[in-house]
Amino acid sequence: MTATRPFAVAGSLPMLDHHLSPITGYTRAHWETAADNLLTALRPYASPHLAQYHLPGRSGRSGRWSDGLEGYARSFLLAALRIAGARGTDQPGSTAIQDLIERYATGLATGSDPGHPEHWPPITDRGQPMVEAASIAIALHETRPWLWDHLPDAVQQNVAAWLGGFVEATANDNNWRLFQVIAEEFLASIGEPHNRAEIDAGLARLDDWYRGGGWYTDGDGKKFDYYNAWALHLYPILWQRIAGPRADPALVAIHRSRLREFLDVHQYFFGSDGAPVHQGRSLTYRYAAAAPLWAGVLADSNPLPAGRIRRLASGALKHFADHGVPDERGLLSLGWYRPFLPATQSYSGPASPYWASKAFLGLLVPPDHAVWTAPEEPSPVDTEDRRLTLAAPGWLLHSTAADGIVRLVNHGSDQFPPLPAAGDESPHYSRLGYSSATAPDTPPDPTQSGADNHIALVHVSGSSRRGRIHPLYAKDGQAGSWHKPSADEEGAPEQISTVSIVRGPWEVRLHRVRAPAGSLVREGGWAIADDGATPTAESGPHWAIARREDGLTSASIGLLGWMDTLADVRGDVIRAQGHNAYGHHSATPCLAARHPGGSRLLATLVVLTADPDLSADTRSLRSGTNVRLVDDAEVEVIFPDGTIEYVPNHWVTPPPSYPQV
């Protein structure tokens, strides 16, 4: 756990308003002030003529020139939302809005001028400027009456020429196609050359990637993550705002319907403390996960009560503020709470975290809208235990009201391209579980794999990886998948199938493990982390528990198969330092045993809880859950609350080789 502290920015936030916002205390004024503080803190890092922002931190793979553009573009988006939200007008006695207009107009003039020393890198095939150009196009559209319409003709022509680099350029075939859609639609809106076929083709790719239930994969494959929130649902709504009457009404209706369906589920991805579930790439965008909530309001496509929308979005903003984000300089660093590069990607530059600007889309909603004036309402996670089955991504969500934790069980998303192409495993996609209170261990050495939420065969060279996930099913609070614990998917005999059954804070994992005799099988539970004290550890012959100082507890308990079919069973807690985005010291409870050879059925109870009624009593945490084979047809799982679930045995008794699903 990272110690909480006040919002560390250039200015203080308004007093909390617990009358209007009884849960978070945040109002529109808090959002406006947070935006102002972020923009003020960036000003010292601007180039002399304001076209680039060079922040401290590791450079992205596209280099310093691109990093400077990224700093301008992403902060311009934030400035634009602030300007448009204020209708281009300052409060009496203030010049803040006019200063923003002048600051970013100056940067536009110099950055788009190819002869100026601060000019931006050109837009080329699959180049990072494509990403940043979309932010600039959105910002220009939203501030058009106050900024674009007042630019000199020469500056408008330079900006249009720079954005025109998109025309007939090739974008990466994933969410990047929408950057082209946005930029070229803006060109169309100002009467500049564009390619309507490229706009239509980019939007059409969304149909190819749509998997139902409100879920897109980010490009071909099974790449389910927050790009649904801050890109794949968001950009179609922003495109509609730019296109206006040029947008096909039928297509608009489809995008809005899918967003509505997505938001009906997305509301469950935030813990009661506001933390989003820590899964997927680009997590350094942090509270950008709240962006589609505002998009739903802007598009009149939100199925949620107005007070709940603000509670969820403000909860995310406040969560990071309470955990030291932004930092003491007022900057968003590359990390989650503190700087933590293993949670970033090679494309992430020092200004990458400012895609968090998308969370401020709510400023486009008028101040008298119910989303700002209605009292906050609890989120569904606040009020009772929840269990959801998300068939499209192959996920289970289970949350508990007693501690406000949301847990995601993953049997479908792996970030791999479709077969037969190969790919690289990421701990932010390959784990069996993710939550709003934990992060996966991500060792600095990418060739190593953390033990948490993973069942592996451990060799002298290290542990096996999950690799490509082959979904089996997801329904009625259960989900299953299989994988090859060897890089050789075709020839290796080893195979592991897993079915998860969830209830409350409990997850029972049924594994069918096929491995050579003597293989060391290791299963890890949740990694818990703290920047202060090292989590404590307890273990026994077939169980292990790690506990944080504040009571957050992770437990792994061997049930069916561990003691009666495996040899040398032991429980242990694996510790690490500097491997976890949630804290410097991390601990993962694990079970390990020797496999007798052939195929064996194992059942493990995995628990993550901060409920004092559970975490304080080790004995009760370890007891009360039972698994037994009823017959050859099914497995019976009995949870501590007396609930009985049955799993068809054919899901965990594999044929010689599962089909490719």
C-alpha cells in the first residue's frame, strides 16, 4: 500500500462537499482545479515557443522529438476540455482561460511551421505522431470558436498540412485506425483534403473487432483491456461530435448502443476506493479509465444514474490524488502511484501519462447537467457482493462490499495475435487474476515471470509461462481455459487446463495438469505489496498466507489432489523487492509439489480479502471450502457460506488435445 497524502499540485483543491457528493466529496470545481493544477505544473517544461513539452523521465522508443510533441498534444487536449468547459470565458478577476488559449495557439503556430526550430515531427506510416495528431484534432474541434477560428490563415494552413500527413498513410491495425478517422474527419470539417474511404474503413474495422456484450478486442486476436474504455468506445463518440451531420445516423446508433452495453459492465471495474482493476497495458493512463463514463453522457448513451457516473469518475480521480498522483512537482509520472517502469511499455515517453486528460471529458458537460448537480449515488460494488460473467473477453468479475475489492479472473485475454503468429507474453494479460487492490509482480528482467496468479511447471531455467490462452467457456460464474506450459505448443506433451469458480472473496481453481514425473508444480495466489512494511507470512504443509499491515490478505490453500496425489507438498510465501506497482515490498503465497506423471486433477482455494472478519482469523480462512469428485461426470465445490456449485468434469478432464478456440 502506498501512503496517502494530499493532492500534490501547484494549487490546492476546493473543500470537499459531502452534501452534494457524500462519497467522494468531489464536485465540478475539483475537476476544474485539478485540470488547472496539471496544466500549471507543465508550464516550466515547455520549449521557448511552446510547441513541445520535455518532461523528466525515460524517453519513449520514438525519441525526444516525438516525446516533445506528445507533451504538447496530450496537455493541449486537457487544456481544450478546460477551455470548452468554461465556454472560453474567464471568471471575474482571472485570465487563466485566455492564457491557455494563447499558450496553445502559440504552440500550434510554431509546431506546425516546418521552418521553425520547434516544429513537430511529420506524420508518417505507423509513426507516433499519428497518436498525438488525434489529440490535437479533438482539441481543435472542441475549442474551435475560441481558438481555431481566430488563428491566422497561414497557421491554419500549416496545421492542416501537418494533419494532412494522415491522408493515404498506413496506421497500425488496431485502435490507431481511429486516430486516422479523427484527424481526417477534422480536415473534412474545415474543408481541407481528406480521404472519406479511409475514414469509413477505419470505422468499419470496429465491426471486425466487436465480440459482443459491449467488448472490442484491440485489433485481431484476444486483446481485451482498457483500450475499450479510452479508445475503442471513446473515439467513435468524439468522431460523431466532429462529423456532425456527415455521420451516418445508423452507424452512430450502433456505436452508442455498444457504448451503453459496455458501460453497464464497466461500472463494476472500480473498487469502492476508486481504484480501477489493474489489468492490461498503458496503465500509466490511470484515471483515463473513467473517460467512457463521460462519453456516455455526451452521447446520451449512459445507462447509469447521473449521481453514480460522477461517483465513479470522481472516485478514480480522488483515489490517485490520495495516493500521491500527481507527484510533488505536480506531474504525472510513468507508473501507477509512484514511478514504476515495469508497468509501462517501450512506447511510453515522459508525457505518455497525460492521456489521463481524457478523464476530464466531463468538463464538456454543462455545469447545470444532472451529472454535476445530482447527489452522488453508490456504485454497485459499494452496496453488495457481485458476480459477473463476461463471455466475450472470457472473464469473471467478483467483488465484495465488505472491503470494496473487485477481482477479475482471466480466461480469455492474452494480447497474442491470432494463430499461427507468435507473440510475447505480458504479465498484465497472462495472469489468472487481477484486482483493484493488487498488481501482478513484474520483475525488471522480462525473461523472468512472477509467481502470482499463475500455475507453472518450474525448471532449473525458471518457471513456465502461460503463453497463449485457449478459452473453453465462461458462464454462470464459472470460466475455463487451457494452455501449454511450453513454448512448443505443437510438440510438447505438457498441458494445463483450469476452471475457476467464484463466490464472494473466494475463487476455487480446478486444474488438470499433464506433466512428466518429477516435475515441480507451483501455484501462486495474489501478490500483495506495500511501500512501507514487508507483508507478513504464514505457511503450512498445503497452505500459505501473506498479510499486509492494513489487513489486506492473500491466501492459497491446497484442496483436492495436492495432499493425496502429489509428493513433497509445501506452502511458502515468495517475496520480492521492486517488482510491484503497488509497493516496493511484495509477497505471494504459493503451493509447490512434485508431479507423479501423467494427468492429475488439483483444486486450490485462492482468497484476496481485506474483510477483518476473514483476514484476522487464519484458521477460518483455511477452512470451510471443500471440493470432491461426485462421479466421473462432475466436480462439487462447497463454499464457506454453504453454496454448492458443480463443474462438468469434461472441462477439467481433457482429451489428448483441446481444439483451438
